[in-house]
Amino acid sequence: MKGVRLGIFGALIVALFAAPVAIIFVLMQSFFSICENAKNTELVPALYIFGDSTVDAGNNNNLSTTARADSLPYGIDFNYTATGRFTNGMTVADYYARSLGLPFAPPYMNLSEFERRTTTTGLNFASAASGILPETGFLTGSPLTLENQTDLFRMTAKTLDVQNIKMHLAKSIFFISTGSNDYIMNYRNIASKMNKLFSPDYFAKSLTEELVKRLKKLYLIGARKFVVTGLGPVGCIPAISKSTPHEGDCAESINQALLSYNKELFMNLSKLQSQLHGSFFVHTDTFKFLQEPKKNKEKYGITDTQNACWEGKHDPCPERDRYIYFDSAHPSQITNSIFATRCFNESSICTPMNIMRLVSAGADQ
Ligand SMILES: *[C@@H]1O[C@H](CO)[C@@H](O)[C@H](O)[C@H]1NC(C)=O
Ligand SMILES: *[C@@H]1O[C@H](CO)[C@@H](O)[C@H](O)[C@H]1NC(C)=O
Ligand SMILES: *[C@@H]1O[C@H](CO)[C@@H](O)[C@H](O)[C@H]1NC(C)=O
Ligand SMILES: *[C@@H]1O[C@H](CO)[C@@H](O)[C@H](O)[C@H]1NC(C)=O
Ligand SMILES: *[C@@H]1O[C@H](CO)[C@@H](O)[C@H](O)[C@H]1NC(C)=O
Ligand SMILES: *[C@@H]1O[C@H](CO)[C@@H](O)[C@H](O)[C@H]1NC(C)=O
């Protein structure tokens, strides 16, 4: 866009010296129509983001919590800037924004009241260490719970500076990426203490129930198009696989437990879509996605599927695009990039429709 503007201004200057006013007028018109076209490359009005560290873009920098990514090497591939993103570069949410023709959604907690009203291309409410259950993450301080996030969104929606808020919300995409921390911080605790009382199925059902409440709340505020992530193989993240006794590469007992949540979530999302008029729910199969590089290392150039590129001390590995995990709990930028591309365009990871189809869904309503 910058390039285009300069080009047109360059032409204008030439025109000022050489051509009659009429030509300037024509050039001005083409300048404005180019701007108009640039606007039309946005596929949806806005992208609203909720969840945990997988998509936090800096909210925790402005909160009282120890869960922060505010120093390098976080952001080492984000122009060497530690924004609060828990990866070396862009998150899945950043890739979605880019593919949708939108700017990265800024972290809500870092905005002034004025910016909160006037940022109409999307906001990020995600907060690292939070989970679906309100108590998840409290050991780290006060991250925004999922309920905090939807409450803040409700207040924002009331004052947002758009002409038709109903249409704005109905066409926008709501991306919710959460649940891992409920297993990492809560479930593992509960399972170790009283797993006789707490079956994996029971835990999965209570998570799903709570998440469904939050999704219904967003629907009541006006959201219609949802992308909700299923959980990846949490038992395989280095932080857990290297600290939990197990056989093989991963702590399979945790993977088995969360597969029960994934299944429950999938069923409930399709149920919600039929219950809530005009709604669309995309479910992402993160688990399946993360199994593939293990089977097919050559395809994506990812050669290390088990270790963290950066274990918290020393320098990060130099070839960051060869690792699934950047730190001991979070995917690297390359993993996020491949995931986002596949969810955007393909049909095996994001179902029952990919994001490209979600964009045009409901256009006839
Ligand atoms: C890094 O900076 C370049 C040049 O300013 C910009 O085009 C690019 O979008 C930036 N990358 C990120 C991830 O912000
Ligand atoms: C927070 O806002 C300040 C001031 O606008 C900006 O310089 C900074 O980059 C923002 N931080 C994040 C993480 O977005
Ligand atoms: C958020 O924190 C950053 C520094 O961490 C500070 O510069 C900024 O002013 C804070 N923003 C708000 C809205 O509190
Ligand atoms: C989050 O929710 C808790 C409990 O309702 C509340 O005490 C806290 O003030 C909320 N935080 C924010 C930032 O809204
Ligand atoms: C989720 O789906 C299951 C199976 O269809 C059902 O028993 C349960 O009530 C649903 N939960 C919610 C919160 O809708
Ligand atoms: C999706 O596919 C279209 C057409 O093949 C392509 O132009 C676009 O870049 C793809 N988008 C992503 C995010 O891969």
C-alpha cells in the first residue's frame, strides 16, 4: 500500500508540471479508488481473540501475573521485539489476521479508553495462564479469566465506534484458543490427588459446559462466526513429557484424558450451531495436526518434534523453523504458520468448514 501511494504521488507531481488540471483530477480519482480497493481486501470487519498464551499478544504485560513473555528470546523473529507473545514470532491469531487482510489485533489491556472504542478491526483479550475454568492460572497471579475476557468484550461492544454494531459483530470472526492450562495446571493436580473421584470424562464435561456458557454469552452479545480450538497433545509438550514418568515420547495418560474433552467439544459445537440461529462454529483439530509432522518430517522441514528450541536458559536454537516447540510449552512460529494456513484453506484440520468458507458463510442471511 505504501508503495502504491508513493507511485501515485510520484505521478501526481509529474502531472503538476506537465499536464492540464483535468489529468490531475483523473489521477486523484484513481488514487481514491485504489484506497477504496485496499479497504476491500479485508475479508471480514474484525477478528476478536480470546484464550491463553497460545494467542496472548501482550495483555499479561499489563496484568499482575508471573506468566509473561516480555523479554527476548520471545519475539526474536518478531522483529526482535518481545511483545508478550509466547513464541519466537507470530501466533496463529496473527496469521489469521494477516490472511483476513486485517492488522494484528492489539492487546486490549495495553489500549487507552479511546483506542478501545476506535479500534474496529479486532481486539485481543487473551491472557496467558488462563483456562476455561476461572481458577486455572491463579497460582501465577491474576491473568484475565475467560469470563473476564468475555465481560470486557461485552463492555467494549457497547461503545465500539462502528455504524452498525449488529452487522459488524455478525460478520466478524471470534477466535477462542484455550483449555490446555486446565489440563496442565488443574487436571494434573486433581488427577494426582483424587483421580478416583474425578474421571477424565467428568473433567472434560465440566470444561465443555463452562466453555459452552462463554460461547453462548458471546452469541448473545452478537457474535456469529466462531473458531474454537481443540487441544493439542499436551502430554507431548517438553514441559510435561520431560517431567512426568511415562513410556514412549509423550505422557499418554494426559493425552487420553484430553481426547475426551476434544470429543465432547466437537459434539457440543455442532449442537450449538444447530441451536443458535445463524451461528457457525469451526472446530480445529490441533491434536491431529500436531501428530502429522512426527509421521512426515520431510514435508514441513520440521526435524525436531520433541524438544524445545529454547529451554529457558542459554540461547535459543539457531534453526528455529526446525522445531515444533519454541519453548517447553509453546509452538514455534513455523508450527503456527503451517497450522494457520491449513486451517484457512484446507478441510482436514478445521471442520466442518475452513476459515475461508466461514468468511462467506451466512452471506445470504
Ligand atoms: C517487521 O518489520 C517490517 C518492516 O517494518 C514489517 O514489514 C513487518 O510486518 C514486521 N514484522 C512483524 C511480525 O511485525
Ligand atoms: C503498548 O502500547 C504502546 C503505546 O501505544 C506501544 O508502544 C507498545 O508497542 C504496545 N505493546 C504491545 C505489546 O502491543
Ligand atoms: C502497559 O504496560 C506498558 C509497559 O509494560 C506501558 O508502557 C503501558 O502504558 C501500559 N498500558 C496501559 C494501558 O496500562
Ligand atoms: C476478573 O474477574 C474477577 C472475578 O469476577 C474480578 O474480581 C476482576 O476484577 C476481573 N478482572 C478484570 C480485569 O476485569
Ligand atoms: C455436550 O454434548 C453431550 C453429548 O451430546 C451432551 O450430553 C451434553 O449435554 C452437551 N453439553 C452441553 C453443555 O451442551
Ligand atoms: C489460500 O488459497 C488461495 C488460493 O489458492 C491462496 O491465494 C491463498 O494465499 C491461500 N491462503 C493461505 C492463508 O494459505
